[in-house]
Amino acid sequence: MKRYLYGGVTLLAIAGALGVGSRMLGKTSGEATAPKFEVDPLWPKPLPNHWRIGMTIGVAIDPQDHVWVIHRPKSIVPGELHAEATPPMSECCIKAPPVIEFDKEGNVIGSWGGPGQGYDWPISEHGITIDYKGNVWVGGNGGVGSDPEYKDTYHDNHILKFTAAGKFLLQIGKPLASKGSNDPDNVKGVAQTFIDPKTNEMFVADGYGNHRVVVYDADSGKKVQAGTGALTARGRTTPILANTIRMRRPVNNSPTRSIVWCCPTTTCCISAIASTTASRCSNQMGLS
């Protein structure tokens, strides 16, 4: 019996030593380890006003570490909205505004969105971006399967820009107006946007209805680059099916050249695209 006990203790000691040794080796060798995340069950705080949120289709963080969420109020089933009935059937619930701002502690500190004067709110919200000036950009991809009226046509061919308080600033494109990947004025079910603070240009992953990355001036909304619908690299032409976009700067120590990373949802690949200003690129983009 003692022999088994001593053997078990010995094995535990060896295992412990190996564990410590492996951790020490990982630290001394500089080996990168994957981050570990844990869900915070107390974030966010309970929503006010008996709000209910639908499909959350975008999350962004601003320079103040505030968390911005955009959701689809139309996706909430009527059985969850008894307070909106006439007369109300219960105290809960009502649809929350499409755009909600949380502070770091999870408190709601702002909310707005939906149809308004001077702009076309998308029929299906998709994506939210906070630029370096604190402005809020909202996209949409409604039309395909989301509303029988539009059949197989993307209704949401536009991007909206607001202040953090929800004041309308700019609209790029118009509903049902896209002419395809070479259209300089409209997008087609835009997936995501990114604003480059160095050039004040907005890179758009226009890869749901179109097959391209297109670049607009973030103040005027005028197209300044790309929009050819394909990448030319190593003698091949490849359609862009971009649904996610990120940027890294600088490239080769150049203050005017960046890498834009595009990640499609339909294939397992990531494309790295060299980016410069329109005058340097002649309105073309190529793989770096």
C-alpha cells in the first residue's frame, strides 16, 4: 500500500515539475500564447425603458472605450413586444433604438437611429464604425430575402454618417440605385467600413452585392480609389468578395502606403491589398 502511495506522490511531483518547466520554457523562449477571454455576466447593465434588442449586427469601440452596438429592431418577434400593443398587454417590452452606446461599466449613455428626415435608413442594419473624429457610420444589407417587395435586389445601396449624438451628416449612395461593382456613387449591401485617420479616406468592404473594396473621402463622400471589382496580382485577376476589412500602416516605412486586409465569408483566405492615394494608384489596387 505504501509502495503505491509513494509511487503516486512521485508521479504527481514529476507532473508538477514538468508543468512548471514547460511554463518556464514558454516564458524564456518568447513563445506567443493565445489570449484567454471570459464572459462578464454583469455586462451590460439591465437595459432601461423595458427595451428589447434584436439581432446584434455590429459592435465598435470609440476612443473613450465606449461600446457601440447596432441591432435589427425588425428581427424582434411580436410576442416579445407586448408593451407596444394597442392597448398594451404588459409592461414589457418595446424595441430599443437601433444604435446604443454603453460606457465601460455597461451603462446605456446614448441611443438613437431609425428613419428620419434627410436620409434613408436601411431596411436591414449591418455594421457600425466609429471613426477617429468620433463620427458614427452605419451600413445596411437589406433586400435579399428580408423583404418580399425587393425580391433578389439589394435595397440598401448606401452608407450613413452621423455624429455621436445621432445628427445626420452624410449619405453615400441611394436605395435600389447600384449599377454594380464599377458604380462610383453607390454600394450594394456594404459589409464593413474603416476610416484611415492619415488620409481621411473610408475603405468599404463592398462584398455582398458587389465584389470590390472601394474608397471614399470621409467628408465629401466622393469616390477616390478602387471600385474595379477585382484584384490583379501575379498575372491573375481575382474577384473581391470582401466582407471584413482592416488596415495596417505603414508599409515599407512609407507614410502614404498601407495594407488593407480583406477577409471573405465564403472562402478560407485573407487578401492583403496595397493601398495608396488615388493620384499614386491611378484608381487601381493590387496585391502587395
